[in-house]
Amino acid sequence: MFTGIVEELGEIVAVEERGDASRITVRGPVVTSDAGHGDSIAVNGVCLTVVDKVVEGDTFTVDVMGETLNRSSIGGLTVGSRVNLERAAAVDSRLGGHIVQGHVDGTGTVVSRDPQENWEVVRISLPDSLARYVVEKGSITVDGISLTVSALGVADAPAADGNTDWFEVSLIPTTRELTTLGAAPVGTTVNLEVDIIAKYVERLVARG
């Protein structure tokens, strides 16, 4: 489990295609400082398992299966790509963001950016299958970043990915500087994970 508080910006240093899977090596000195085989690290919001020992103290390697490649933006990463990294939450740590599983529900696209003097509003398209789980002032995870939904709406015309639903988040300077979303241009595909509590409530109601 994670909290959506990004610990550092990492970098993809190697990608090995393996048919319906990939093996990816990531550089991240902070998250690898105490990492070992079998540990979980979120890469752009995707919970991945360390499969190789840390090399020279600052890289780790993960295997990414077809399901993850199809459901997330991980398959589009190349050598040099910057990624948000977070280690699994410790039981005795503060929950600074919200409960994040690292199980991506789908992807959206950055539709627009509206910079203000000290913050920025980013609008992201939202798949219809996920729209019912997102509420204003609720939590959502974008590329592993715990964010608060500041607005919701439906566009007159679909975005490039075919979605008409959208949501907005407001980025403070720290988020802009220390995460990939701060520099993601319009058209960027981002990983989305909705609040798990909303999905449990829906399931309980449906089952009576």
C-alpha cells in the first residue's frame, strides 16, 4: 500500500521487451536506499516488485506483465523517461496522502494546463467507466500522486483519447517541481487510480 506522496523523480535506464512482458530498470537513489528483492515500489503509480538486487546502490529492476502494460502507461516508457517513485508505506508512518494500492484503474490524458501566479490547474480526461467513482473534493491518484479533485465536468467534444468526462486538480509549487505531472504537456497519458472506498461501497450496494 502507498500514500501517493512521491518520494523522488526517478529515471528509466533500461527497457527489455519480453514478448507479452517487459523488464525495466529504474534509477532512484532514495527508494533504493533500503530496497531488496521482493520489495514493492510504485512507478508512476503502478505497484511493481523488485526482482533484481540493487546495482551500485541506485537502481532496481522490475518485471511488468501484459495486464499492467495494457492498463497503464508503463508500456510507453523509454530510456530517459522520468518517473514518480514511492516505496510502500510503513505501518508506523503518517498517511500523508490517501490510501493508494498501486493498482491502476485506467488512463487519462492531460487536456489543458492553466498556470496561475503560484499554482496551476490541470484538466485530465476521465474514462466513462471511472467517472462514477470521482467526486469534487475527493481523492484521486494521477501517476502515483495523491491529489484532490477541484472540479468535474463533461466536455462538448471528446478528448484525443475519446473521453468526454474530465476532472481538474490544482498543483502547488512543490508538486510542480517534484513530480512528472508538473511538466507533463497537453496530450500526455497518465495513470489513474480512483479511491478504493468508492468501489467497495458500489460493490456492497450492488450485492445488497
